[in-house]
Amino acid sequence: MYRFYINNITDEYHYLELARVFLPDDGFEIIPYSGNNVSHLLGVNSFFINEACSSDRDEIKRELYELLSGLCGIRPPWGTLTGVRPLKPALALCSDYSVSEMEKIIRDKYLMRPDKSSLIADIAEYQLSQKLGDASDKASIYIGIPFCPTRCEYCSFASNVAPAEDHVKYLSCLLDEIAYMGDLAREHNTEIESIYIGGGTPTTLSSDQLSLLIERVSASFDTDIKNIEMTVEAGRPDTITVEKLRAIKAHGTDRISINPQSMKDATLRLIGRDHTAEDIRKGFRIARETGFEVINADLIAGLPKEDEDDFSASLSEMIDLGAENITIHTLSVKKGSRLKEHDPSFYRKNAETVSNMLDISRQMLTDAGYMPYYIYRQKHQIGALENVGWCKPGTHSIYNIRIMEDKQTIIGLGAGAVGKVYYPEEDRIERIANVSNYRIYSERFDEMLRRKKLYYE
Ligand code: SF4
């Protein structure tokens, strides 16, 4: 057990987050300390940090990072930058500095590896070039469908394998919630910028149910889907049928997401999926024939028993299939997943392999004409690495950008949906979460409706 006594701090949160990148949760303690006389506390594996009594958090984190690097023999590439939105501090700097000046500032401030600071610079450059503007007076909508055909080994989402009658009951409540929130939004003249139907796997629902759902959203929020960005996740190819995709497309949806995660059949079996790589190819064919303009494909770097060749073969096929958006996730092993139960320290392994996979993806996607356009990090990702959304220029998802900016209200509907209200005067977000269990969502439905009023209080 390591003990880090940190001088002149009151809140250990940021230092805990940094130490977690290097050490397991039960392998260290961060102890706020005040004063210089610590010699009586220091024994084997105990260290005193910030002897100079600085009040600059970044300076203290740099000292802690260097100490941990020496102790553990690694230099995590994101340096001292913790938190899930690495682009936020960078974009804030871009109002006063050029992108290249910003890149140098973040590299020095966070001890960031140059390939990561240049990735941030590329993303900032792309977003700035698209002139996305301020949409803080608008809102976007997220709708959760918490059903999947089977549960993936690494899944920690509100996702359930449930009988068809549960889908019917759930949808009935969800349609009421949409209508209720739509009334409120119309009363307050809220303009909708984008809609995202995720989960779970929304295409677990039937084509009639999908039609009902989209019609209800369009009517309740008085929004013509054809005029805004709308994405429906069709993540699991075994749920895709011509009828379902036609139903989604008929209402003006222009984007879907088919998420292979890997194109290796052995991996798909290992992670608990009930489909093959051929089903993914078929899903793409149906989506193209139905006329979808933008298809996103998610891949995961770091799946069990995969190496760099497996990963690059999957990516190569996604590029060949012509996905307009490709999102490269680093595997995150969170509580609630079977993988975490079976191997709690899985995310501490294979950091070098996964880092290589991300390097390969950057090279291949850049060579194929894709641009990185959004980025986020999650807890318990292998090597404390990142997720990056790539797009063919001009095909980015505005919803993905807005959700990472934290400068727009996101209306969350359905079980597991976490909405947020943006207060522009204070540049502050407040979260409003529905319960994640779909049965409790139906049972406590009145409470879910009452929570909707919070969006306008
Ligand atoms: S497809 Fe996504 S939501 Fe469904 S079980 Fe797999 S990881 Fe979970």
C-alpha cells in the first residue's frame, strides 16, 4: 500500500483519479495534509507531495504524476489529464489562442504525450472548421430502449433480454413520457436540434413499434424529423430487418449505427453475441438498400483474446463497407459487467496492445480520409486510453458533439436515460436521471413524469 500525503489540499478527488491511472484502488491512499513536519508519518512506501505548499492543482498533479511514473515505470499518455472530456479544456483555450498554441499549452500543462495533444488539436481543428455555432438555446433528445437480444460480456448498460410483452408494456409508458415532455417543451418553445434513440438496442422493437415511437416523438415535439439530425442505434445486426429499417427511414431518420465491435466470429461468440460477421455485412447491405445516408460503426480495441491483426482486420472491413462514421472505443470494464466479475483487473492488462491498436486506427482512418471529430474517456478503460469518433468530412453527428460540449440541454426519456439541463448564465449542467431498471421505470412512472418538470424549473 502506497500513502501519498499531499500538502495544502482540501479535496483529494483529482489526485485519487490520477493515482488510479497507475495503481489499483486498494493499492494506495491519498491523504490531505497541512504543514511541513511529516517525517514522523513517512515510512516505507509513504511520500510527501507539494512541500512548496503550492495551491496550483495542475502543479501538484504534475509532481504526483512524476512520482507515480517513477514508482510504476510507466508514463500514461494523457499525463495528468483525468476526466471524461479531454476536449473541453482545449476548446476553452481556443478562444484566446491558435490551435497550435493551444496544443503546446495542454502538452506542457498536463504532461501529455505529443500524439495525444496532436489528436486533440486535430479534433479541435475539425470542430472549429465546421462552424457549428452556439446551440445552447436549443435542446436535443435522448431516448433509451433498454432491450438487447443477448447481453454482451462487457456490458454495464441498462440492457435486458426481455420477453415481447415487456417491450409492449415499456413502450406504452415511454410513449406517455414522450407526450408529456413534448407538451412541456412546446409550452416553453423549445427547439429541438437532434434526436438520438439508443439503449440497449432500439431495433429489438418491431417495425410497428419503431414507427409508433418515431411518430410520437415527431408529433409531441412538433418536429419534422426530416429537418433535423436523427440517429437510431441498430447496434446488433441480428435485430436488423428490411421492415424495421424501412420504418425508421420512412419517418426521415438519416443515420443509423450498426456496431460490430469486431468482425472476428470467435470474438463475437466469446463476448456473448448471437450473430456472425456475415450478419454485420448483411446489415450494412440492407441499410444501404434502404437508403441511409450515414452509417456509424463502433469497434472496440482490447476485446478478449484479440491482437493488433484482429483489430486492424475488423477496421479494414468497416472502411471497405463504407461506414461514414467509425467510432473506436477502448474497452472499459465496469461494475455490472460479467467481464468485471470474471476478471476484475482485466482493464489493467494489455495496455500496450490496445495503445498499438489505437495508433493503427489513427493511421488507417487518416489514410482512408476520415477525420477525428469527438473524443471522450471512461473510467476503467484499458491503459486509461480514449474513445474517438471518426467521420468522413461533413458527416459528423451533431448529437455526439453537443453531448460532449456540455453546453446544451439534453432531454432524457426512458429507462436509463440521463438528461441534463444547461444553464447558460452559469455555464453549468444539472443532471436529471430516470431509473435504469425498466420494470421500476414503469412502476414509478408518475415519479418519472414529475422529474420532467425539473427541465423547466
Ligand atoms: S449491445 Fe450494447 S447495450 Fe446491448 S448488451 Fe451489448 S453492450 Fe450492452
